[in-house]
Amino acid sequence: MPGASTNGDMAALQSGVASSGLLRIATAGSVDDGKSTLIGRLLFDSKALFEDQLAQVAEASRRRHGDNGTVDLALLTDGLRAEREQGITIDVAYRYFATPRRSFIIADTPGHVRYTRNMVTGASTADLAIVLIDARNGVVQQSRRHAFISSLLRTPRLVVCVNKMDLVDHDQAVFDAIVEEFTSFASKLEISDITFIPISALNGDNVVDRGENMPWYGGPPLLYHLEHVHIASDRNLIDPRFPVQWVVRPGDAQGEQHDYRGYAGQMASGVLRAGDDVVILPSGAETRITSIDTFDGTVAEAFPPMSVTLRLADDIDISRGDLIARPHNHPTVSRELDAIVCWMSEAPLQVGGRYVLKHTTKTVRAVANELLHRIDVDTLHRDSDATALELNEIGRVRLRTSAPVTYDAYRRNRGTGGFILVDEATNETLAAGMLLDPDEPLRATPAAGAGRSENVVWEETKITREERRAALGHTGATIWMTGLPSSGKSTIAGALEQRLVESGIPAYRLDGDNLRHGLNGNLGFSAADRRENVRRTAEAAKLLADAGVIAIVSVVSPYEADRAAARATHADAELDFV
């Protein structure tokens, strides 16, 4: 059957996904919270600096601070003369370094409210965001703003570094109060993976190595956490999406055309294999993949972020901007777009304004038909009376494009759910946008799995758990297995299920992929959707366990908080969970 994978294919896929050790990090925080100093400390203490770089920074420190022997590590990232003169970051600075375990790209973004657009730029592709909070000031407006933007951009995980603990005498009570206040605000957002670390970037406490000044902190230092954070499961491997970037038709030196015709681009999500049936959008033409070519030769499959050339069985009219997907799993095709927009231009967004919209490899013209509301990032209030979006403001906008756009909702697929608006005359980037489902409600979306439905009563069964146990000879339980895609957890779960049933013990495997065909079929791969996926699975497992069945769960559940919630669900019902 086309698209069916062998054990070798899945092993290769697992190896390819797991071997991508690159972690993209965005830093955020208020002015003078110490973002640049923190990055400098990471580079310095992890021995990621060359001698000439350190000498250059030492000389810049001498000119700025005098001959006091102090090396200002912030100058490693504040590279512009204007930044060094003002002592603040005003542009996004990217720094690259590596440890034996992982490679990193760090985007040092400005903290001033005027440069919110720069933070959006830096965080748009980040796997993790570091939000710095000055221990003396606590959670301020910019802290909430950056948490909201990280949630909006679906940054999968957040690390809150409470900096300058040395200036509050390393007081645990100060740290705990900040954790409580930030957690309270974050509960209103779709952020499920938050880690809090008390640090002193100036002195290096809990940055690369543990410090002796905060013995009450039992967690790892920042670098250890960054080296070990799990990111492979963030990629959407369910929805195959291949935006066509270029049609490849090579010719020889005399200009004679060869028979080769391929379609080059980068996999945005999912997996495509030779032999797969595919559909070309927006035309709807269907064909089959005959081979997948790379610079190093032909491969059996392609997955993000591979750049490949697809060869197809039929000659179809395909051009740049078209998208290749699977026939029974394809995105929305529409000229009417609903999106959350962060405005980045001095000139405001106006209803009726005409812009150029760039989405994946496609460029179309667009008109802003309606501004539904503007979002106050501090209170999360939605202002439905707004008539324009000013610089750094965020709102929900309806656009109409000159040609159909093929997209997924940003919450499901960052690769095909984001776009930018451009001024056609100046080529200035005006806005970054995140596309919504066509039926996304106008009201604020509640956190998935929050509470229970109103006006419902649990119907008690007439059979007690003790009577059920006496009849079956055993109690039910849930066995929870987690791991990377294709790591073998489903195979182990299936073998265990078979062994138990053959032994006369009722057992049922709840496989993550199977559940996404029905119960969890409407969920994507954002942190919030993953949390809801685990919640629903845990509830289903609990019911099976209560009925005396051994529920064997096989699901990618990378967040410890989600697994703890699943365990708590069973503990409340006094059911075994392992």
C-alpha cells in the first residue's frame, strides 16, 4: 500500500528526527534585566569564545568602564555602536555556540516596549523562549507582554530566569513570590511547559554551573536544562506539507533540455515517501511520487526540515507557491483569511489597506477587510472598537487575497500557518501574522481541558469496584509509555497487550496515532493541543482501568506536567498508574 512504512523506514525517520540537536532560543525581558549579560555568561563559561573575541570585548569594557579589570559580557551581543553607547539592546542579535551535547542559536531581542516587533521576529522560529525577570522588580508589564507573545507564537516551552538574585541576598521568598505571580498570569495563556530558574548572570550562579549561594534551589542550572530539553516531538509528522519553491528543469551546455522534471522545496511538516499518492493544491490534481532526490542522491522519505526535490509520475502544471499534500489530509484552501496580526510598521494598519502577503513560497495581494479586535497584551482584554493597529499592537484581522492560499491553522502547523504582510512600494515588512481556523470563535479561547462541563452529574454505577474485582479476579490499571515518534513504544505496548490477553487478563492499547483518527482527531501539535491530547487519553485510560481493564497507553507526551496531570487523574479515582 502506498505510504505504508517498513521497520527500516521508521528507524530512519526516528534517527533523522532525533539527530537534530539544534535548539533555537529567543531571549526576552525588560530593559536592563540582563539578557545580553546572560548570553555572554553562557558563551564565556561554556568556553565558546575565541581569544580574539574575548580580547575585543575586554578592550571595549576598558573604554566603557575604565581600567577596573571588569569584562562586560553584555558587549558580546550588543554589537552596534548605538547599543553600546546607550547600554541597551535595540536590534536582534544572533549568537551561535555548541557544547558536546547540542548546538544552539540564541536570538537576543530588545526589552523596550518599542521593540516588541523585534521580539516577535526572534521568537517566530524559536523552540524555547527565555524570559528574564529582575528579582528586584518582579513581574512587570514587559514580562507579561513577552509571555503572551511567546504563547501567541506557539513557542513550545518557556524558561523563566529570575536574574540578579545576588541583589536580593539570594532570598528564596523573593523567587517563590515571582514564580507564583508569573504562574497565575500564565494560567490564562496556552503555555504548558514552564521552568523557573533563579540565577545571577553577573556572577554565573546557576547559568552554566550550580552556585553555592542558593542551596535551596534543587533544579539544574540553565545550560544543563537547555542541553537536555526534549524538542524532537515538536515537529508535526502527521500532516505532509511540501510548498514548491522551484521547478527544476536542468539543461546541458548546448541548451538541450533533459527529461528530468522535479519540484524543489523544504518539507514544512509530515512525511512523504516514494510511492505516496499526493494532491497538488490549489488545483486539486492528483498524482504519485516516483522518487525523492537530494544533493547526496535519492532517499526513501522526506521529513522536516529536509530540502528535497520531488519527482512525480504525471506531468502536471505546478509552479512556485503550489503545495503538495496527501489526498485525504490536506489543508484549507481559501481567499478569506482570519489571522492574529502583530503590526510592525510606523504607519498603522487601516481597514481597506492593500498589502502584499507572503505565505510559505507563495506571494499574493491582500486587502484588510475587517479589524475584529485589538488585544491588550497586559490584561488580555479584546477591544472590539479599535479602528487601526499601531506599531507593536496585536489584533485579529480578516483578509481577502487575490488568489487562493493553502494553509493550516498556526496552532496546528507553524510551517504553513504563518505569513508576513509587505508594503509593495517600499518592500518594508509591515506585519507578522498567524492564521486561524475558519471557525475559530471570536471570544477568548479557554485553556484546553479546563474544568468540566456545567450542569452535569456523574452517574454512579450499581456495580462497585470491589464487586467488579471479585468477578474478574483482578483490578484494572494504566501503564503509560512515552517516547519519541517511532521509538518503539507502540511495538512494546502491542506485545504487552497480546501477552496479557493471552494470559486471560483483559487489556487494551490506547495508541496515540489511533486516537488521532477519532477521539483526538481535531488536535494539532501545539503545546496546548498536546496537553489536551494527553488529558483526553488519560480520561479514556481511567475509564478502562475502572472497568478492570489494563489500559496500555502509547503516546508522545514530552511534558512532565502533562504526565503528572495524567497520574493525578488516576490518583483521584484511586486507580493504579505506572
